[in-house]
Amino acid sequence: VILKHIRYLVTQNSDREILENVDVRVEGDKITEIGESLSGGEEVDCSGKVVMPGMINCHTHVSMTMFRGISDNKVLEDWLHEDIFPAEEEMTDEEVYEGAKLGIREMLATGTTTFNDMYMPERKVAEAVDELGIRAVLTNGFVDIDGEGERKLEMSRDFIEEYLDHPRITPAVGPHAVYTCSPEILEKAREIAEEYDTKIHIHVSETETENRNCIEERGKTPVQHLDELGLIGERTIAAHGVHLNDEDIELLSEKDAAVSHNPCANLKLGSGVADVPKLRKNGVTTGLGTDGPASNNNLNMFDEMKFASLIQKNRDPTQMTEQEVLDMATIDGAEVVGLGDEIGSVEEGKKADLVLVDLDRPDMRPVENTRNLVSNLVFSFNGEVDATMVDGDFVQTNGF
Ligand SMILES: [Zn+2]
């Protein structure tokens, strides 16, 4: 298929080029050519449209759409122990599956083409991913507080083995956090990640309480504790990183660990504000995530970009430009989840994970040239995209 007459192509390539009036050829699951007047094959008219790379949601628990709005006014610890854990105990596998489908539909309708998820049983999320055509990094997440750590670790291994060869699913290991997993289980989780060469997706320094308890119990911050167990490295996707000291940031940077910044959930649960400008200045790869819909309460990455910018502008409006947050939502997010060579930008040879936005919408006007295009996408557009393509297939269209 050829996407013809694209008004603006936001490539997110290394020069952050925005091309005007171009065509994109998609063959199979890949972008094979970008140029003018391409022909030969089925054509899709994209005049009056922006085409941009699909976004990467670097941290979520998609099935928690089922708990949207059940607990809106508590700090993380109370929210988790009083409302979420009890609700999850009652949750059926069918609800994990239905919740995932609901969340995936929302993500596709708002321009997300890849998400990094942690839940249980994750095979129900994988079924929904398989069915609806989105791309995902999936971990069968686990806690170790019920003495079932070992069994759950084996479930993680089985999950990884089952999905190692799936074209759109990348399995990973997901120990929940340092306060829910023993050092022994964390080390075993690392061994599995090494054995299958996967990412390790874990909550890190989300709240002050988490840090305080970890320091009291182990004499170390969560990052330093994890580092000692060998869990800070290229494989690490640390969700949150709200309360990191300079030493933590240096460790993350030195060891090439990545962070998912989740501003909406951090604000809503009163967890604090991650110092993302500092992380980025120190060379820590940082992406954006929504976290689960019980603490956000949506999965809209356009919202997340705006919040990521405003949460820093509160202190200094020169920080976190529209281009920086778009980078976090696309090319940097791709690096975070370990798919930087395949997704995150519109370039020849990459996967055809694309999003179409109509320029005629009131919330995208005026756009006279490329100067305010990214600004409109980040600060004014409500996220209702025209169409979403994953792996070369249109998997969602809003009347396009
Ligand atoms: Zn989370």
C-alpha cells in the first residue's frame, strides 16, 4: 500500500525532519520507501493528514481498565492495599482479557501502537494483543509476598517460552517492585532475563515511602539495592523513578538502564514529580507511560505528553519542549523497550507502525507551516487519531 499525498510527515528520524507532500510505501510489515510521486500498488489518499510514528506507552497494566474510577483519592499504598489488591483477588481471567481488549482499543484510537505491560495472567493480555493487532512488550508480573514467588517465576518462564517467536509480542520478566519481591526472587528473575535475553520491567522509587522503607530495611535506595542484585543494566526498564538521588541517576546512566516516566499516575497518587530534565541531561534513556487506567485514568499518550511537559513547566517553562516530549513518546520510548531499530520513527526499513491525524480538526488549526505542527500535536490535539497502522495493517480507523 502507498500512503499518498501526506501533507506533513513527522519522521522523528535523527534530524527530526518533517517532510511535506510526500508518499510512504508500505510492503508487508515494513516501510520500504519514502518519496515523491510513488506508484504501483493500492493507494490511500492522505492529503490533509499528518502521518507520525505510532507512540510507545512504556509502562502500563492495560487490564486495569476494569478498575477505572474505583479509587481516585488515595496515596499509592492505600490505593494498592485497600482497593486494588482486593479487587484483583476477585478478578477472573476473562476480565483480564476483556480489560485488555478495552484498553487496547483505547490505545489504538489515540495513536499508541506499542505498549509495555505488566499483569497476571499475562497470557490473557497476549490473547487480546494477538487478536487486535497492536504490538506489545509483555511481562507476566509477579509479587512474592504470598510465598508463591517461585511458582510465579515459573509462570513467567512459561510465558516467555510461549511468546518468544510472536511477530508482535516481545516477552519480558516483570518482578513488581523491591517492596513486593525478595532479593532471592529478584536474582532469579534476573537469571531468567539473561537466559532468554529479555528486558526486566520493574517499578522503582515510585514513592517516598518505598525509598524510606528500603533504606531502613537494607541501608540502600531501591536503585542501589537492585544494582547489588544485578538488576540495573541494559535490560532494566525502571517504571517511575520519582525519588532518585544523584547517585541513583549516575548508576542508571552508567549502566544504561532506562526509565519510564508516568506523570499522570504520579500526580494522581500524590507520588511526586520525577526530575526528568535531570535524568535526560545525565543521559538516562527516558520514555513515557500512562501506568494503569486505575491511576491515570486513561491510556492517551497525547495527554501524557502534555502532562510530561506541564509538570516541569510548573517550575520552569523553558523545560520539556514539545519536541522533547514527542521524542519520549516515540523514538526514545522505542529505545526504552528495546525496539529502537524497529519502531519509533518513520524511516525506510522500519516497521510500518503509523498514525494518521486530520489537519482539518478545530484542535489542530491553524497550522500554516511546520513551525507549530508539533506544538499542536502535543498541546492542543485531543488524541482522536484518524487511523492507526501496526505492522503494515490498518488496525483502527475513525471513519477514515
Ligand atoms: Zn505501574
